[in-house]
Amino acid sequence: MSAPRTSLTKTTTDELNTRTNGDSLPTLFSRLGDDVMALFNSQLALFKVEIKEEANAYARGITTIAVGAVIAMVGFALLNVALAFAVSTLFAGANFSQPASYALGFVITGAFYVLVGAILVMLMKNRLAKQELVPQRTVAELRKDKQWLKNEL
């Protein structure tokens, strides 16, 4: 049984050597074109994966900004009322009218919550600004492929 396997293996190897050694120039260019297209397709797939990863990172960042904004607005609406009344009691001895002391308490408390919300938004905006839009792995692979093509041609 081992004889047929050997002859089959030898025939396959011989056919392969004959086929690769005897290929014409158009066949080699056709194969090169196919290889370049396969390379391009793999690079495109890598690009798509990297873009998806970047989009997910931006989506998480935008979600965090939205959560920070909602927290700031809810805090502004609820705690502003309570703190504004507390701050307005500090101005009770300043001979302000009751509506004026309430207004001053609301302004001071509102400014505090606007500041906290703005800090949250700015922190996430700066974090997102530091992310690169260029897919680094794809660029590195394209540079390697460019160098490989230069060496081959």
C-alpha cells in the first residue's frame, strides 16, 4: 500500500514543480494580481475592524458625556431647590427682601451645578480628543505591504 502513496505524492510534487517552473508570464502576472487583491481584501477587513473599534470607543465616550449631562441637569433641578433655600437663609440677616435672598440662593446654587456639569463634559471631550482617528494597525500593514511590493518588483 505504501507504493501507491509514494507514487501519488511524487506525481503531485512533480506536477507542482512542472506547473510553477513552466508558467508563462501572463499566468504569473495573473497570480500576482490575485495575490494583490487578496492582500487588499485583508487590509480592508482590518480597516473595517479598526473603524468599528474606534466607533465603539466614541459611542462609549458620547454615552458618558450624555450621562454626565443628565446627572448635571437632575442635580441642577433637585438639589438646586434645596441648596438655594439653604443659601438664601444665609442672606436672611443681610436686610434683603425674601424674594431677593431666594433669588441669590438660586443663582449661587445654579452656578455650582453648571460648573460641575461643565467639568464632566470637558473631561470627556478632552479624553475623546486624544484618541487618534487614523487606524494605526492598518497603516502599519499597508507600509509593510508597500515595502514588500517594492522588494518584489
